[in-house]
Amino acid sequence: MNSNIESIYKIAKKKSRLIIGLMSGTSIDGLDVALCKISGSGENTEVELLYFDTMEFSDEIKTEIQKVFAKQNINFQNLVLLNEWIGNLHADMILECLTKWKIETNQVDLIASHGQTVFHAPKNLHQLEKFPNGTLQIGDGDHIAVKTGIITLSDFRQKHLAAGGEGAPLAVYGDYLIFGKKGENRIMLNIGGISNFTYLPENLNPEEVFVTDTGSGNTLIDAFTRLHFSNKSYDKDAEIAKQGIVNQPLLIALKSNKFFEDSFPKTTGPELFNVEYVQKAQKESNAETISVPDLLATLTRFSAETIAEAIIYAINNTKKDIKNFTVYLSGGGMHNPLLIGWLKGLLSCKFSNTDAIGISGNAKEAVLFAVLANETVSGGKTDFGKHQGIPSVSLGKISFPS
């Protein structure tokens, strides 16, 4: 037997595994690194988050990624070189974390790398009949495996596409395995650059699980904060937006896109929700000269209303009382008091965050990729039935160190 295959076999048979989950999202602010102890698989999965850190990206890293990020036209050489460069960069960050945590590389069983999304192209966005759904994450897994000496799983989204999904949101698999609870209807709301949520029914029937993107989360707020304030990467605590007033004509124009009329489940990205999207809406609504606080207030309200309307629509389809649902928050948007305050006003659910049920909201996405890797190596296929958007698949490609 090939020694690498034998290693995977031994890892799969272990009572518990140490797995590093990596996540770098559309906000391009840094790499989340979560070291998890995972035992069991499927609905018997148990996760303990041992260490977590966010390795912030330097301005140089952000600039290099933004050269190819969510752009129709790029220098192709930049993309090719970034694939290897980001793989090595992520490997260096992992090694730095392990040194800080005093963990030897040979103690870690697996790395689960999401990679850096540079273009997300579901069919509802590209509108090209002969082409399927597409998405691209860079940061080559072989480079991570070789540089760290740890078996690496990466490129998780491609199997989802191949099985008929849109490549996102993938959080549904981990959400179901570690956050489902008998007797409580849960909405796992992650507010990153793009917002998405998973509905977990109180009966834990995987065929009733529902997941979708809702639209912009932080991406537009962050983009216009950076555009107008060179020393700020985001509107911390909504300090600027709280000084503004929502511009209703602009809000209506922002919400007029066909994406919000498309049926669920659906995915999207900064390829749609970007600076040009807002500027077009400003022109259509004669709001090109509004103040920056008014603009950020309107963009924050835009995120709040589109998230709330998507959740209400999904809950109505369950024919259950919205008051019997709990929304569990994660992602950077959970720290925006204006956004969360408006959400609480728009939704008559109970609110909490994933910290209350065992996993830090900041670490959740990275942890979920560690869970996906655990399933691929040690689990089977949880049957989500035949409903759209959640194919019952094992995800990720395996890279060996040698």
C-alpha cells in the first residue's frame, strides 16, 4: 500500500483527530486558523476548538489579491502565480500559529483549506446557457501540504458543483452536523462579505434543512468605507453609519436587482455586489451626492432588510411560527451594532450567537471546513435527500506532503 494512503487510513481509524481549518473570505482581511479536536463523524461528530487566530493580511497581500478578485478582466499570469504564492503564504501562517501554540506539525492530522475565492460564477450570475455553475478558489493545496508536512484537503467547492450545486454555501454540512439540536428550530446566520443562513429544523430531518445566500453582508459597507477613508478597512461599530440617515430612494434602487426575485436556494458574491452596483443605484435614485454617513447607513440597512426578508420567506415556507426560531449569529457582521439592531427589529425571532452553543462566531467558518475534512476522511454521506442546493457528497481534494 502507498504510505500516503496508509496514513489516511490510520487517521480515519483514530478515535479523534487534530484538524486545522482555514478560512479566508470575500472581505480579504486575513486568514482564520482554527485547530480543532474532532471525534466521531456524521451526526455523532463532536468538535472542540483548541486554538484560534486570525492572521491579518498586510496591505501588500490585499493588493495582490485585489488584482484578480471578482474581476472580469485580469492579467492571467497574476492569477497563476497567486495560486502558488497564496498556498505558500497560508502554509507560513499555519506554521507561525503552530509555533505560537507550541504544537508540533506531526501532532496535526489534517489541514482543511478553503482557499481564497477570486471569482464566483453561478449560472444565475453569468447567464451563459452552455456553461455550468462555476467558482474558483486559489491557494494550492499541494504547496500547503509540502511546506507544512501535513496532509491537506482543499478545493471543497468543486464537488458541490459537480453534484449539481452552486458551490456555496457549504456551511450547511457542518452546521447540520455540529449545531443541529432536537427541539429547537435554528437559523445559523453568517454575516461575512456575503450573508448566508442555514435552517436547522427541530426534528433534525436533513431533508428539511435549507441553505441560501441572502446578498450583501459586509462587502458593500467595507468597500465604501475603504473608498472614503484611507485609514479604515471597515466601519467599526458602525460609528460612521450611525451618524447618517437611510436614503429611501437609494434603498429601493439597491433592492431592485433580479437576484432578490430569484428562487431559493441561490448564491452570489462581490461579482454582483460591488462599488459599481451601488453607483448605478445612486444614479438611478438621484442619490449621487448624499453624505458618506447617509450612504453607509443605507448600505447597512440594505444588508439588514435583505437578510431579514430572506429569513422570513424561508420560515414562512416551513409553516412554523417565526417566534419559535432562534437566530445564531457568526461572522464579522455580528459585531456591527447598527446592523444587528435593525435585524432584531425586523425579525421576531430569538437572537444569540454561536459562542453560546460552543463555537466562537469568529472561528465558525474555519471550524466548519475542519468538519468537512473530517467527514471526507472518516465519515460517510449524510443523506440530505434530493432537494435543491445540498447534494449529499463528500468534499475536498487530498494533497500529500510527499
